[in-house]
Amino acid sequence: MKQDIEVHLVYEADAPTDMLLQIEVADLPDQRISDPRLDTTPVAEFARIGAEEGMGERIWIRTEGEFRCTYRVRVEVDRPALDLAALPAVPPHMLAGDKVRYLMPSRYCPSDEFQNFVAAEFGGLSGGAQIAAMRDWINGAFTYVPGSSNAQTTALDSFVQRQGVCRDFAHVMITLARAAAVPARFASVYAPGVRPPDFHAVAEVFLDGTWHLVDPTGMAGPDSIARIGVGADAAQVAFLSSFGPLRMLEQSVSVTELPG
């Protein structure tokens, strides 16, 4: 699937402020990019650094006053939509060291508090069948409500309230998967069909020896998702982190699926 992505950001800082920006699609074997272009207003500092797991890049920016940024890219996603339920889990004792961190609780995903719930609700299943059941349960039990959460909302908060946005759905999915001893991580992505159009968040789970995208909101299939970056949870892969006061003036995201 080919898609054109365009992002427009306008922020304002009253004093010199450092920002960490991660909005560019990662160039990977299953998602090839072409014609990338990133334009910003003049800034005091602009430096690219590696992102989590070596997927994509982050950009350090130091700016003051009005900061404008426009990002455009064409991406071709070449990834099959597999049947998760048919995929086996990898026993924890066979996981490589770099996967173990994604079994552990993290800031927004207190998976150690959900082990009893997972055993009671999904204990009769295993592997991909268990993950698919969790995905479908979240999709049916939770309501997508813009503005219902904030930067402090954890998976436990969302679980109690039974509502949230894509970020919250992903955190709950990750939390339940980890509680079932399946490595899971947060993925910041673009996808067509997201309503309202915005940066999107999904989960990735480690099954059958590789990572698989899972969207518990039901808005995006794995064969249409363009990944920006990954991390333990949203704290590690925010599209914009500000190390000082910053005001949003404008923000828009457009993902257009191309014919053919």
C-alpha cells in the first residue's frame, strides 16, 4: 500500500527551549520511503540522533519564539496481515536479552498488577490466540473518547475508566500481553482511516520469533501502518518532547492512501 503523509506543526516557546522531535517514518524493509522532506523555521540547534531499538531517528531542536515544521513523505508498506491467532508464543526462557525488557512493567504499563485478571479472563488461551482475544476484548469493552485522558494516564487508569484514545488502548494491550509473558512494546505510527486524523499509537507483540503490529482500536490493519518508532511505552516514543514550556498553536496530520 502506498500513502502520502503530511504533518504540519506550529508551536511557540517564550524562551530558548530544547525539543526532541520524532515524526519521520522509519525506512525499513517492510515500509520503504521516498521523497522525504522536513522543513522548519530557522533554529539555534538541529541534530539527528538514533531512536529506540535503532528504528528511525530523533531530532534535537533548540528554538525560541514561533517554531514551524512541515514533514512530507511517500511510503510503500509491504507487510502481510497475518492471522495472529495462528502464531505461537516464544517461551520466556527462550527470549533473547533485548526482548526481556518488554516483559517488564514500565511507566504507563503496570503489567504486574494484571496477572490475576489475565489468568482469569484469558487463561484458557495461549500465544497469538490469547493476544487476539485481548485485542478483541479491548476493542469491545473500551470507548474511544478524545480528551478523556492526559499525559499521566496509565493502563490501570484506562482499565478502570474503560475509555481513552489510541495511546491508552495501546497501553492496555501492552500491559495485558506482558502480564501473559508475551513481550510487547509501544509503536508510534501513521495510518489511513484514523479518526480524527492524528499521530496514531498501536502495540507490537513478539510472537513466533518476530514483532507483529496490533491495533486494539480497530482503526488500522498491520498491512496499512507506517511505523515512526517504538519504545517500552509512550514515554519513550513521543512525537514531541519539550524540555521547557511550549504552546501548541497548530497541528495537523494527513495520511492519504494512493490508488494501486
